Amino acid sequence: MSSHKSIAKITTEQLRKMKDSGEKIAALTAYDFIMASLLDDCGIDVILVGDSASTVFAGNDTTLPMTMDQMVYHTQVVSKAVKRALVVADMPFMSYQVSLEDAIRNAGRFMKEGYAEAIKMEGGSEFTPVVKRIVEIGIPVMGHLGLTPQSIHKFGTYRTRGVSAGEAQKIVKDAKALESAGAFAIVLEKIPSALARKVSNSLQIPTIGIGAGPHCDGQILVSHDMLGLYEKFQPRFVRRYATMAQSMREAFSNYTVDVKKKRFPNSKESY
Ligand code: KIV
């Protein structure tokens, strides 16, 4: 969506080169224009329009309620702001699980209506035929393994994945299968760092970790978490770089008091 052609866009190919050269990939989430502009100004490589919008933006308990229409809207407003970062849109629950046709149509909507440059979907080898077909028609796909929040009711908990030998083996196998199907990168969520290192070393494509330790080729966090804007829950893997909720509360309280005490607006703020 950028009109500033002079700024070199980050591409999936560049992310692969960053892996090869050992340069770490920095990724964060955005769901709105302002957040996306700020992220892009600061040189973030990948902006994910995550279905985490369901919890940290829309106030739901899980990511399941997010719809395609809502995700397309978030993706549109993010894409409008971004000049450099790669914009990746997250396929919401039930947008790719019912049929291949549905998956292709919905992935296409993100590109046509949301101006996304890639899509992300949760799941392993069970979805590789879908990944393969979407990549074949020209839409880059980012995989997502380990803790996959859309499957919360299958597991009943957000515990670390890949701790047992069986689960770890499946993650390694799934990562290979996604790479073979044409995925350009894979998010590894909440798995032991030794397993994330093994997966990262076994792939040509970059891994982007969230709660997966330092050996991934890149890192992603939910912006609302790292800004201290979403305070309901702080997983151990989240480093808070700001205390935004506290700053906003202070600002809103000061404004309220100023209005009540007739200190706002003053003469300079009036016409
Ligand atoms: O929805 C999201 O924000 C995500 C990240 C946590 C990777 O999937």
C-alpha cells in the first residue's frame, strides 16, 4: 500500500538472507494505523496482524471469536501505515480448516482487500496440502508451531509444548513438512529453547520465536504485552519495555481531575 517507493520493502527473500547472515529478525504485532506507523518508523522487519487482536484489542478470552471480516479490516488499516516492514495477516480460526477452497479464498482476501504481503496459519503436517496450494498461487505463508492458541480447547491449557519426546518429534517433523510445502518462515511458540535451536538449525527458512528462547532466527512479541498495555496476564517470555497502561491511567485521571476542577481548557486552549 506504500506510496513511498524509495523505501526498500522487506521481502520474504530478505528474511531468508537475514537468517543466512545471522542477522536476527525483529517482529511485533499491530492491529491499527498508529501502532503500525510507529513500528515501521522504528525499523521493525515484520508486522503481524495477529488474531491476538481478539484478546488484547477486542477483550475476548481466546483468539477463537475473530472473524475474517474483522481481520481484513485490521490488516487494511495496518497496511495503510506501513512502508518498509513485511505485513503478515493471521488466518483466524475456521478460515482455513473447513476446505482448501475456503483457505484459498480467505488467504486471497487478505492480499486483495487487506493489502497483506503474506499470511500466517497455525498447524503442522495436517495443513501442508493447504500451505502448498496457497504458496503455489503466489501467496507467501508463515507457519506456526508449538503452542497454537486456536487449539486451546483441544489441550485445555497454554502449557509449554514440545516437552515430551513425542511432542518434540512432531514439532521437528511438522517444521520440515511446512518448509517442504513452501512456507517462508515458521513461528515457534512456547517450546523449550533446545528444541527451538534444533528446529532452527534443521531448516533453511527462518524461525521466529515467541517464548522459544534465543536461538530462533527472529523474535516476535504481542506489542500490547511488551508495552505493558495488556496487564491481565504476563507470560514469563514477555519482557515489558514500557508501562503504557499505567501512563495512560495517569493521563486519563489527570484529564478528568482538570475538567472537574475547571483547569482544562485554559485561555490558551480556547478561541
Ligand atoms: O496472534 C498473534 O499475535 C500471534 C503471535 C503471538 C505469534 O500469533
